[in-house]
Amino acid sequence: MGYGKALILHEETDDHWDIKKILRRYGHEVIERSIASNIIVEVLSLMPHIIIMDIQGQEGAYLEVCKLLKEDDRTSEIPLMAVLRGKAFYQKLQWIEYGINDYIQEPFDEKEFMLKVKNNLKLSSLQQKHNKTKKALKESLAIINKQKVELENNLTMASKIQEALIPKSLGNIPNCSFFWHFQPSGKVGGDTFDVFMLDEDHMGLYVIDVMGHGVASSMLAVALSEFLILDVDRGSPLKKKIDRPPYYEIISPLEVINYLNKRFPFTKYHQYFTIFYMVLNVKTGVLKYVRAAHPSPILVRDDGEVTELDGYGTPVGFEFTEGYEEKTIYLESGDHLIIYTDGLLELKAENGKTLEYDGLMEYLQNEIQHSYPNHYLTYNLNQLAKAQEKLKDDLSVLEMKWIKFL
């Protein structure tokens, strides 16, 4: 800081006082006040850059002024210098204890005095900048905290919306019973699934895993859930109206995935997703499906044989020369079908190691040997997922058991 406003405090004004002349000669504005005045009011009205006290005679009065200025938050950071005359110099430690910033003894050197004034003004300027920065930082943190609370509230609402899209009950599907678990890695995630009747004989089922996890992935997952609602009047990609009995047509899994691939291109949304979509005749057990780069569902036959539902398919969103492959299998009464997202393979097993594919197959073989087929094979996997402190990826597991009653 260069030039500043200096307030000189002393008992009586003196137009010929040497300090005043020195300060003005160096370009500083000088104001004089008596220590007998209401000093706090005076200082607040003038807001000087530095205060200089000429200690003469009434040392107790000056000490009281020093104490008042340093105890008041509004004036405490203004540099306070004392000119110690006569015996006052020998009480300098007392002045330091009262919070004086600097002092000089009479007789003093003009250059030394102005160097101290300059240094105190510079320190005062730096302190003011520091305080402004500190205040701005405090205000910014308050804004950030407010935005954080709003974000947490919005994420909580988003998670409730996403959870509302996950089935709560699937007891109205003939010949089928289900057990499932959905657990995002954060408040929201990119997994979603649903099961629904396409007509009296056919059931549709999909499990989707959007790239990544978090808000962006959850937004696309919610959009896909809304897009795949079975609403023929609105133009569902799962079922369409025709002009002959039964006046509707169930869209094949292959056509559904091809349509999704065109409707959700990566070039537009900058995201892709994997999906397993199947149509099951709940009365005959005929199952048609497409696996668009989704982890291969695991089919556990009633006799304990384990196979995978393979089939070529790339993630939805990319136009590749080779198309998707639709396959057909035939379920037998008592078969279990396990569809999952790859977050399942990221679970930590009881030994602390990542589950991975081999660990999943080992787990299923153990379940099959002990009490299969009288319970759901994924029950303990779901319990393991719930016990994890933090998931690396969103996790969905949907297990279906088909028993032919009709």
C-alpha cells in the first residue's frame, strides 16, 4: 500500500508537530484527534489506515484507548503505533501486552519512522485482502453447502422415483415366481428391470444396465423404463395394434432391440446400455430372447444342470455391421433363470476377494448341491450385497422360477 490516511491521537493539537509534517511530506493524509473524545465513534467515522498515538503525560488514558481499539472487532485490525516519549519507553512491554502493533522512541530517525509506517500500512492492506478473501470463501462455502443440501434432496427424490420403477410385487404372472434385488452404488444408478404380461399367454421381461453409474445413467434408465411401458395406444415398442384378430401383435425381442438401437444412438445421448429382453409363453415354457452385450443369464435346470443363455449382441447405441441374434429355448417345470447386471460380479465375497464369474458359478454349484430346488438360489447373494459398505457398480439380480401348473 502506498499513501494512506493517518489518525494522530494526542492530548492537545499542535500545528507545528513534527510527526504530522513528516507524514504529509511523504504524501499521507493526516487527521488529528484528542484522546478525550469518544474514540471508537471517531475511528469508525474516519476509518483511518493507521493510528499513531503520541504518548505524553496521561499514560493510563492512552492505555485505555489502546485497549478499547484492540478489543473492538471493528477497529482491532487497524495498525496502532505509539510514539514513546520520555519514561513511557521503559513501559514498552506493557504497550505490547495491550496489543500495540509497533512503536518508536523519541528522538527518532525520520526514515526509520516512515519505514515502520510503510510496513504497517502494507501489513494492514494484506490483512484486509486476507479478510476479504476469507469472507468470500466463507460465503462460497455457504453457497456450496446450500447447493449440496439441494443436490442431496434432489438425489433422494430421484432415488425414490427410480425405486418406484422397480417392481414391488410380481405375483400376478402365471406359472412364474420371482425373487429380486436392486442396489445402486450411489443414491441413484443405471440399472433397471421390469416384468409384465404382454397378453394372457406371454410375459415380457427386461434387465438394463446403462453405462457407468450416477445421475446421468439413472436419467437414461428412467427414460428407458418409461419408454418400455406397455401402452399400445401410445405406440409401445413391445406390442402394436393390427387390423385383424386378435388386433395386436407382440413384437419379437429382436425387433425390440433393433428399434432401441435406432432410437437411442450413442451419437445423440453419449451413453450406451446393455439389455437382456425376453418373451416367455408362460403356458408352454417357450422362451425367446436377445442378449445385447448383457451378462449371459444363467439357466439352472430342475435336475441341477447349469447352462448359459448366450447369443451375439453389441451394446445398444452402436451401429455395427453384424446384427443381434435372437434365440429360443424351452423351459422345463422347475427351471430357474437368473438374470443379473455386472455389478454382481464386483461383490466382495466372504473371503474378501471379488466374486467375479468363477466365484458366482462356484456359489451357484454350492447352492444347487445343498437345498436346490426348494429355494431361490440368489437369496444369500442378495444378503451379501446388502452387507457391502460400498458397491463399485450398480447391482441388479432377478431370479425367475417356472413351474407348469396350467
